Amino acid sequence: MPTPHSRAPPGAGRRGAATTGLLAVACAAMVGLAGCGAAGSSAAATPTRSVTDTLVGSADLGDLHILDAYIPQQSSNTEAAAYFTVTNSGGTADTLTAVTSPLAASVTLHTTVASGGAETMRSLSQLPVPAHGAATLTVGHDHLMLTNPVRRLMKGQEVPLTLTFAHAGAVTVTVPVVGFTGPQPTDGDSMPGMDMSTHG
Ligand SMILES: [Cu+2]
């Protein structure tokens, strides 16, 4: 079915990420799906690393330190979420302006906003990293969305994410795909027709 994502040619999202800041998209249909991680209103529906998942990705770029990077194994063939923390030990504020991966057609910054009792998703054009501060992407809040991965992302795989900062430049983090304790589809691609088409 046509969606904002499926209409976009591969790679278009990288350029489009900066222009979709006002695009609000419904996420209510995503409860229980790991791809978004935003709509889970109960603990059971929230993808959470299991206790056996100790793998996380990290990288350093000058005063910036990328920590605790992970991707919950996706329950969708079309989208996956990624989470990490960026700490800034320097006195200069920086901004995460773009993320790319060779394994996904596009990677966009998203945040979750509560609206009238429902949670919706909104694209962010950038993510500030304060001086002597940190930016944290966590389940239910800010996160990365990997759209149309070249293959289904499964636990045990690693996904290179290249983060570009306004001042510090670019760094590639190898991000492990980890298991999660939320509801799992029972087959390879459950819930047809309820894919991420509502997810902008
Ligand atoms: Cu999202």
C-alpha cells in the first residue's frame, strides 16, 4: 500500500529527514511492535533488553562518546528502532544532524509525543548534544528509525550506523541487534496490513 515511506525512493529519506520535522504520524497501531518502541503503554509491550543481552555498541569522536547503542530485534520487515546515548565531555555544544546505515534505506530521528491520550511519532531534523551534557535515545522517547533494512535485523547481527555531528564530524558505531522481551510475532511477518505505514 502506498505510504510516505514506500513512495520515497531508496535514499530519499536521508535528504528528507531535515524537511519532515513537522510531520506528525500516528503510532497508535504500533502497540506491541518493536519497530517503533513508542506506543507501548505497558511494560509488556515495550521492547526491553533481556538480561542476557549485554552487547552494546560504542564509539568515541573527540569529546563525544556514543554509548549503549543497541537495536531491538525487529518484529517488522520494514522498520527497526535504534537507541544510544551521546555524552559530551567538552565545552562546545554539538548537534547530531544525520544518521546513515548501509543496511537501511533511510535512518531518521524520531521522538514520541503524547497527544490527547495517544502517543504519536514526530520526526526530528536534529538532536542537540549540550556541552558537558548528553543526549539519550530511549524507548518511548527519542529514537532512530531504520526504514526498509536490506534484510530483516535479527538478534546477533551488527548494524553500522554513521552519525554525523555539526561540529565533531562523523563516526561509525557498530550496533548490535539484541533480543527483547516484548510480544513477538509467531511467524516471519505477522500482522499484515498493520505494518509501519502509519509511521512517518
Ligand atoms: Cu519512530
